[in-house]
Amino acid sequence: MAPNFAPAHATLALIQGDNSRAAEPELRRAVELDPSYSEAWLWLGNSLAAQARYQEARDAYWRALELDPLLQPAVLNFFGTSSDLGDAASIERLFRKLKRAGASADLLFSLRAEGAYRLGDYSAALKLLSKHGVDGNGRPKHLLWLSWFESISAIGYYDAMHRVTGCPEWYALMVSGKVLPPKSFEGKPVTPEEFWTSLFFSAPAARSMIELGHSHDLVKLYRAGFRDADEFISQVDRRDMLPELASNVAVALRSEGLDSEADYVLRGRLVSLKRCWRARRSGTRAAGWHWSGRHKGSSLRRSPRSKPRSSEAGCRMAVRSHSISRGNLHLAGFAAILAFRPPAIAFSITSRKNRRSSDR
């Protein structure tokens, strides 16, 4: 490897995984050699965030944005980290920079809606989406698709999911525990990895299998996807999906008489939840996946923060109340959106938290 070639060090870091501690030395060497390497600053932020060094991660994302204000994964990661740190000043600083750089209105509205969603204020998120989140034909805007999906899921309007977002017709039935998850999606078999990390599968799919008496099959998927309980805890927690998925797996394991393994998985879940609560109290965010911006040329579609953002089982979801009174929601203009049935949309099966997006 060329010792003084910044991209070589960055490439080695990406091979190790930019969401890992091991990537930090190579990425620091990359930005030392080339301080204008915005993507390396982004990836360094991801490595620092994976180590729970959130203030440092936020600062690294800001260095990336100083070099390229429209580096969208850096925008998302800086916004997310600042939001979870409760750093309102940094968020406003971000918005000022984006406006000066000519960011699209859709990106700005997306961040506003995401901010409301992170705070559990689904009414505010839906008000923003109803006012700004549709195109001239009444369809959800491409960049705001995941905000629609998450907000509708949060308030429990599952019957509107397909009509509004164009997600698979079977999804609402599966989330309601009426049908099993399909074994194939978009003409391809669903692999164990896709099952456990996908926006349209993971925790909702696991719950439906348990509710419909297929715990044995869920355990088989668990065995096929992970070598042991330690790997399950490590991999799923890294995607911020452990709090919810661990409960499902534990129920399935107990149904097979594997009580000790179920207890072990639940202990891992408890550790994850305690970390989340400590992060909330200290003003830091729980470790998780971050947008890497690795593949140039891909579009930034905030859809499958996996997520993740499936995001149906993140630590944020674990510590936020899901109980919402529909009567208190301010849904002016939302009824017309619910009545619209958009055409079919092609989706990635990858979850929001695990998706790697573009830097352009």
C-alpha cells in the first residue's frame, strides 16, 4: 500500500468497516494526508460514532460538510447525531449552511420531519409531510418516502401503508398478524440476512410468525442467520434492532424448550436498553449504523436509517412511547393523501440502518 496516498488508507478502512474502531487509525491518516478529503471525514465520523464518541463524530461530520455542504450522508449523520445529543444550535447551524449551499427544499423538509419523528411528535411530522411531502399529483415525494412510511407506521395506520407509500400489499396484513411473511420478495428468495435486517421483514415478520404458530420456523431462520447467540446480539445490536428482535427470538426459543439461550438473548437486550437509557440521560446517542456515502452515483433516498432509521426496532424506538391517541393527531390534509393509491414502486430489501448511500 502507498503509505502517503490518502485514498489507499481510506480504502483499507472501508475494508475493515467504517462503522468500526479498527477503521479510525487509517481514516485519521487519510485526513492527515489530505485534509480536503470530505468522504474520509465522513467515514471517520462513522468510526467515532461506533465507539460512542458522539461529540467527536459530530465534529468530523461537520469537517466533511465544511468541505462539501451537500455531502448528503454527512448531512444526515450530522443531523442525527446532533439531534440525539440535543444540540439545537448545531442543527440550526446545519440548516443555515444548507440554505446557503442551495440545498433542495425537499431535503430541508425531510430533516424537519425526521426531527419531529425522532422526538416522537408524529403529529408534527405528518403535518409537515401533508403540507410539503407530496408532489403535484399528490404522491409522496421520493426523498420523503421513508418519513411517510415511519410516521404512518408509528400511528398504526397500517391499512394506509400501501395506498400512501406503495409498500407491498402484504405488509399491513403481516404487521397485523394476519399473514406470514412471504418467502420471496420481488421474485427472489428472502435470505436469512435479509429477513433479519430488512425494512419489510425483521421484527414485524418475526412477530407474525410467532402469533401464527410458526416459532419453530423462526428459530430455524435464527440458526441460519447467526452462528450463535453472541453473533445474533452483536450483529443485530449494531443495527440498533436488538431491543425488539431479542424479545421475538426469546419467545421462539422458549417455545422450543431453549430457555437458557432465551435468557441469554434477553440479557443482551437488557444491556442494550440500559446503554440507550444512559445515552438519553447523558445527552449522547446509542451506537448504531451511519450513512457511509460509499457508492458514488447512487441517489440519496432515505429509505431502506435500515431503517434502517427499518427503523422499526432502533434504540430510539425502544425508549420512545408508541402509544398515540389518534384523536390528538393534527392530520389536516392527511385524509386526501390516505385516499391516494400510488403506482407500484421498486424497493430495496435492505433495511434503513444498514443501507449505504451516496455522497452525491
